[in-house]
Amino acid sequence: MKNKFLFLGIAAALFIACEADDTSDIVINDNSVTNNTTNTGGGAEEDNTVNLSGVYTTDITLDPEMEYVITGPVLIASGATFTVPAGMTIKAEPVGVNAYIAIQQGARIEANGTSADPIVFTSNAAAPSSGNWGGIVLCGRAPINSTADGSTDTATTEVGGLSYGGNVSDDDSGSLQYVRIEYAGGAIDGNAELNGLSVYGVGTGTTIDYVEVYEGSDDGFEFFGGTVEASHLVVVNSEDDSIDWTEGFVGTLTDVYVQHGTSHDKAFECDGYNTDFSNEGGYFSAPTVTNVTIVGVNDGTSEAIRLRAGTQGIFTNILFTDFDEAFDLDGDTGDNPTGQGVLDGLLSVTDATFTNVTTNVKNDTGFVFDEADFVSGIGNGTGTDIATWGAGWTIGIN
């Protein structure tokens, strides 16, 4: 969660590519579908491959009979809708952060698969690996606390300089259902990265349901403010945090399954605001998180959920397996009052089961409270029923 520049008013980022972040300039191509014919000596063979890159200012619907390769940043501009039919696989050139899909403010994505026919966004590499491409970015107009509360001021994304944020809580960026995002999370450096799904100021009008991020090099899902109500989320083998929130995220996360691989950071990293910038809005992240299973690797040093920078949140029905620390609470008695949230009942856990966990709760907040003040119903957590709702469309689950 890094520093961002703020715009006052509605700052258009429609044709901004990558300014000072060392990514390639966006080239606006002829995006029409072209079938190339190759003479093989035995007749004509059609090459039905279409490259996607550049800015799309009108609706684009992918054709299931064609193959699509993302070769650069794909920006869907305000007023346009990007539609992907169920069962399609879209591949990205393995060029790291230089290939990604961004749904800008006022644009929409409609990628609705089914459990039998999920939509897959993956790498085009012969031997794919984490960080091959940049993933999917959603930019909405919902509130963020790095701008003044109630204002239409916006911030800009770490990669691409795209505007996000505002005061439209029910903003609609489209729908992602039964979608798998593989080998994403490209990075320029430690200050400019993309995730599997980057969710910037996205509102409750948006649907994020049944989405898996698999083998990513950065975070699985990162929520930068916003109000979106996401459910049935799966993160397998993310090399950084699996679920990350900051900038006043106040949405809901329901039915979440996280599975660590050999390389990993936290299962959840939760910030009340962006400490690289400021809390202009004057409030903290405070999502509701329900039905979560987190499976670690028992490596002796792992933390499942880190709560810091004043974050609040109500957790219910959490199952931890194989962690050194389940909850690590950080903060102070000044600008980062994470512990005050515990004392006020704004940061709490109900029904949690700790299996092969060394430390249930670590308190580094500067506030004094007991484990029982933070967690109730120990042993009652059953987690999420991944075996049922994850059947048929997810991969890599133990």
C-alpha cells in the first residue's frame, strides 16, 4: 500500500498510460478483429488470434470462437463495457506489469462464468509463473479516506495513474462471477505493483462473487477503500498478502478461503488508512468479514491476520490452521489507534478456531486488553465450506 497522488475534482485519467513508473506507453491500436490466413501447403488455415491493448472507448464483447492475447495495458474507458462470455480463457503476454486490464471510473466489466464454465485470465507463457502479467484493476467512484470525506476528490493508482474514489457508495463497475485469475501480480518495484484483482474505490453496485486468484506474485485481492460486498473469494499460493485492505475499506467479505504456499506473507493485511499518505477522510477501514478458512504451512514464522493503522472490522466464524500467530494487532495511542477499536467493540472476533496455532492474539497496539476482550467463542469457528461452493471452478486447493 503505497503513496499516491491526489487530484482535486474529477481528474480524467482516460488517456493516461504510465507516467513516471517506467511502464511502457499505451499505444492505441486498431482493435478490430482480423483473421489472418496462413498458407500451409495443404490449404488455408485461419489464425483466429486477436491481440488486445490500448484504450477502448466503446463496448467490446469477446467472441468465444476467437483467441485473445493481452499484449499491453487494456483500458476500458468511461461509458464502455468489456464483456467476456462464460467458459473463455484470455491469455496475457508474460511481460509483467506491462500487461493488465483496467476498468476505469464509469466503465464496466461483465465477466460472468459458471461453476461448469468459469472464465480464466492466465499467462501466455509456455511455462507460466507468478507475476507474468498484471491482473485486473477495477476503478470506481466509491469513498476512500485518503481524500476528504464526502468529496469527489480522487487518488491515482500505483500503476497507470488511473483515477479512483469519490462519493458514490453504490457505484457500479460491473460483475465478476466464476472467474479465475492466474499468474498475475506484476511489479515495477516495491512501490508500484499490481495484484490479482486490484479493487480501487469500488461500490456496492459491483458484483465480485466466486473469484479465485492463483499463484500470484503480489497480493491476491487488494481493496483500496470502497464499499463493495465481495463473496466466495479464493486465494491459493499468493507470494505476498492474500487479502489486503486500506484507505477506509468499509465493504463486506463473505466466504473466503486462503491457502499459503512456500512463498507467502500474510493471509490478511489490514490497514485503517494509507500510512504512506494520510487519513484525510477521518475514518478507518471497517469491513465485515464472515466465514473464513486460512490454511498456513506451519513454517514457524507466519502471521495469519495483521491488523494495523487503526483498522476496525467485525470478524465472524474464522478457522485457522498451521500458524505461528493468528492475529497480530499493531498500532499506537496516536494516529493508529487499532487497540481503541478493540476497547470500543469496533474490532472484534466471534467464533474462531485455532488449530496448530502457537499464539492466538498478539497485542502491540499500546492499549491494554485481554484476549477475551477481542475474541469470543474460541473453538466455535468452522470457516467456509469451500468443498461445496468451490467445486468445479477452482484449482490448487488441498
